[in-house]
Amino acid sequence: MAFITDTSNIAVDERVSRTPWYRSMLRRPELGALIGAIAVFVVFAVADTTGQFATLSGAAGWTDFAAPVGIVAIFVALLMIAGEFDLSSGVMVGTSGLFAGLLITQLGWAMWPAIIATLLLGAVIGFINGVLVVRTALPSFVVTLGTFFVLKGANLAITKGLTGTVRVSGIEQATGFESARAVLATTIPIGGASFQISLVWWIALTAVATILLTRTVFGNWIFASGGDAVAARNAGVPVTRTKITLFVMTSMAASLVGIMFLLRLRGMQAGQGVGQEFYYIIAAAVGGCLLTGGAGSAIGASIGTLIMGFASVGIPYALWDQDWVSTFLGVILFSAVFINVTISRRARGGRKT
């Protein structure tokens, strides 16, 4: 009887083979964003003419920009992983601040009841977006673009009709203003620099979203819904409920940021937040979210937002023309997506998909 003694040429079944650690790392969707963030940080640290960019004071500056954007971008990323978009998330920031401000100044509400009502408004608008998308089978791009224009017009018309201006102000007289401000819009001194408390919210929500996405059944549903909705339904995944829930979460995140701005600025402009929806999508895409759905991470979206924060402070510190900010973000978007695609393709052994 002959025995096989040389097993070096026997192929290992890929289903039971162990993936090398470096290949697992290359498959991480946020790797391209991390590489980009390091590169952008180094560039601005070198180009800095003030000596402040890489200090705690500089960090307070770029996180001040990044945190509000990041809070919404996290949930926009989850929605994109599920294969949908929300173009109304930016204007929802302004709508929420105006709504809370009008409840306080026009109806005499206390601050905390106004905050709760505003978050509920965000949930309702998100629910409407989600139902329209999943029930009508219209592209979420079209549905939420319609919501964007509806809210944009309503913000301006209602605010001017009730106040005679395009701004709501005077909310500091409301009962509970100081306590709400302490929770949502105060500053935290660290090493001589003042960081906005929105940074704490951003970090906490990134952690919650990451756990939700990677450690729960709902997270599996999100990936399945974006990867192949038909196959997911056949496997018993509640795709409709998952997507509606994500639309609700995204709008509520935008409402939270709107409330933060209202408390911080002690008022709200009718045009606040308009255009920010593209920042959220860019942050998610830079962080590894595929526009076709099925891949991405909350951490990646936060890293993408951090890159924007670097640019917002680094460009003026470097004395560059700020008119180039949008161009810079476009280049970063293309570069990060290209790096993500290249790395993930190599990690899969060079196969094109």
C-alpha cells in the first residue's frame, strides 16, 4: 500500500485556510482613508506657517469642523452600506434648528421639550423618506432630493413669515437653555485648548455605530440589504424595515447636529446646513463605502470627516487660497476611492469584480 508523504503540493481548501493578518488588514474598507489621513496630516503639518496645526490648539480647530459633519456622516455611511442615499440630511440640520427655535420663541416652549419634539420631527421625516423609497421603488437619490427642496423652501418661507427675517434668535431665554447647552454645546478644556463637546458625541456615536455594524444582527442586515436586496429578502432579512430604520437614524442624527448649532450660536439661519449633504457622502465614500452598497464602515466615515477637518484648518494655516478647498476635497475623494479599490483588489488576489 502506498502512502503520500509529500503534502507540499496539495492545494488547501480556501474555505478552511487561514487568511494572513496583513491580507485581512488590506481588506478593511477604511484603510485607504487612514492612509489618506496620515498623508494629508503630514502635508499640512509641513506647510503650516503658524506652528499650530499639529498642536492641541490646532486639533481643537480641525475637530470643531469635523465633529458635526462626522456625527451625520456616520449614519449616512450606514445608509450607503445598505445601498441608499439621503440628500436631505444637510438641509435637515437647518430645519431642526429652526423648528426648535420657533417652538421656543413663538410658542414659549422650554428647551428640553423643544429638543425632544425636534428629534421626533427628524424621525418622522426620516420615516417618510424611507417609506417613499421602499414602497415606491423610486431611487433614494430622487426621493431625498425632493425632500431637500421641500424643506429648503419651507425653512425660508415659514421663518420669514413668522419672524420677518431669515433667522431665529433669542432662544437663550428659554427654560433649560443652560443645561441643554452644557450637554450639547459646551467646550471642554484640554491642555490649554478648548474642544467642543460635539467631539465627545462624535467619538461615542462612532463607537456605537461600529458595534451596531459589526457585532449585531442588524449590522448583518445592513450589509445584506446593500449587497443584494433580493437575495437578502429570500434569506429572511427584513430589508424594508432595515432601510426605513436607517433613514430615521440619519435624519435624527441631522436633527441632533441642528440642535447643537442652535444652542451654540443661540440662533439659526434658514440656509444652515444646505450643501453639507455632499460632505457627508464624501466622508462616507472616502471611508470606504461603495456607492453601490454592501461595503463600508463607520470608522472609515469618521476618518474621512477628519480629513475634511484637516483641510478646513490646514489650508488657511498654510496661507493657501481657500477657493481651492472644494477642489482639494474632490482630489481627496478620488484618491481615497482609488486607493481603496486598488488595495481591496490586491487583497483578493488581483481579481477584478
